Amino acid sequence: MKSQRLLVFLLSAVIAGLFLAPPVAAKLPPLLDRELFFGNPEIAGAQISPDGKFIAFLKPWNDTRNIWVKGTFEPFSAARLLTSETKRPIPGFFWSQDSRFILFVKDNDGDENYNVWAVNPQDPPEEGKPTPKARNLTDLKGVRTMIYSVPKKQPDVIWVGLNDRDPSWHDLYRVRIATGEKELVYKNTDRIVGWEFDLEGQPRLAARILENGDTEILAFDSGQFKKVYGCSVLETCGTLRFSKDGIKVYLLTNRGENVNFIQLSLLDLTTGQEEKIESDPLGRVDLSQAIFSERTDELVGTVYLEDKPRVYFRDPTWAEMYSYLQKKLPGKVVNISSMTRDEKLMLVTATADTEPGETYL
């Protein structure tokens, strides 16, 4: 009996020792500085101007992300500062279609009420300031601007939504970039949540969400609406862009009992007939993106996103170009991030899960 008690005592001591003994020091990987994840990149978001003369990009100035610009073939050391924000970083920007202006949005100290601003990249700095003068095109307080369209055929125009009349709904405005003149085109009393413009830059379709969650796509003509398509709250449907002839519109949709993933369709607005263009060839995911030529406005490719994007080109010239880029940048995810109107110059990004990424002209 005593020997059993002694054995139990010894076993208990050994087990307790296992828990109380100091742990063997494990070799841990080095700590990574949070700046690597959350700090400002050296350069980001580069975009070439439609005429190919300039490249604009985001780069810190006084520890805050701002817009810079340089000549396309100038060194980055020659870049000029276009904005001088110190409180909040510039979230993004885009070129006007005639390359005269760079447009960007900013809010008021983080209130997320965004106005649209324009700056001429060729203007000299204002006297006593490091940057040229930027103009507030929408210039409203407590209003969140939505940018709907930047039409190629109307390079001095942007179409925006402003919720200055009713905070719940955005009215449709045409804004002149050069002057800031705003024209109310449609007062939103019909629960409109989005617009589609044809290639001439005219508002032709609108999207409406009903109270039960269903979506309607409506033709818009002379201030009047007519339903041309729709889907239930359990489905997805939306417009992508108009065809060249202005008669049909590309849709992203999974409407229908036997349709699971979002596919690309073409809707004839005259007949109401819907034509399936493409769905995932592997039958695994939704359509992520459709690629259209800047020069011809033709559909040239589609993208499906899994762990890495799968790109399917419908145009042999684009397929050859993309294959060339993949060979030059092996093991990278290649993306054409920006290109000129004539497609002679483009910015190509190459990314990988182990690298910060690169951009090539």
C-alpha cells in the first residue's frame, strides 16, 4: 500500500514538473514592422494620361499621400506635386478624357462627404504654395458625391450624383470640368441607385431597388422610365456598358432557375432579347471583369478570379500581347492598369504574393 502511494506521488511529481518546468525557448520568426503593412507605399496608383504625355501617381508628401505628375519619359525625380494635403491622404484620382485635368475626391477631415476637385497638371504653383490651384467642382457641405460617368465623347463633362436635396437619394447632374457649372438633369424621386451611359455620353439606363429588394433596370428617355430587365432579391443583375451601336447593353447577371454564377449577357433594348455571351469555362466562379478596347470599344477579354485571375482573350492581338507579358514576367499576376486612347502606351502591373509589386511602361 505504501509502495503504491509512493508510486502515485512520484508520478504526480513528474507530471507537475512537466507543467512547471520552464519552456524550451522556441526559435520564433523575426517581428515585422507594422509600417510594412500599413505605411504609405513609395509610389502607387500610377495612371498614364489618355494622350500619353503624362504619368500621374500617388506618393507621400509630408507623410501624407498626395498626387504627383511627370512627363511620361521624365525621371521620377522630375515629378511635380499637384496636391498638398496634410490631414487626410488623397484616396484616388483619374484623368479627364482630354488629358487637360486630373480629378480627385476628398472629404472634410474624415466625414466621408466627398467633393470632386480638378487640377490642371500643367499649371504653375500658386504664389507662396507648393502646388497649383485646385477647383472644387461640386463645392457642397454635408453631401457625398457619386461619380457616374466620364464620357470620352464629352471630354469636358462628368456625370455625378448629389444628395444635397435628399440625403437618401442622389439627383443626377451634368458638371462642366472647365467651369464647374452644374446642371440638374433628373431629380431622383424614383429610388434610382445607379445609371448607365451610352458611348455618346448620354444617360440611357437606370437601376432601381424595390422595397422588397428586387432590382429593376429601366430605360430612361425624356425623363420617363420603362422597365427593360429585372431580377429578384436572390439574384444579381446589373449593366456593364453599351455596345458600339447603342442598341444593346452588356449585363452581368445570374437570373434564371438554372443559372448559378454571374455571366456576361447582351440585352437588345429594341426586342428585349437576352443573349448569353460567356460564363466561366470551368464552371467555378462568377465573371469578375470584362475587358474592352480603348481604341475600338470592342469586347476583347474576360476575367475570372479565384486564387489568381484567369484571363480569356477573344481578340488574337490582345492574347498575343498578354502572352508576351507573361513570358517576360514569369510567376507574376500581370494586369494592364492604364493605357492611352490609341493603345500605343500602357502601364502594366506585375504582382505576386511574396513581393510588393512592380509597374512597367
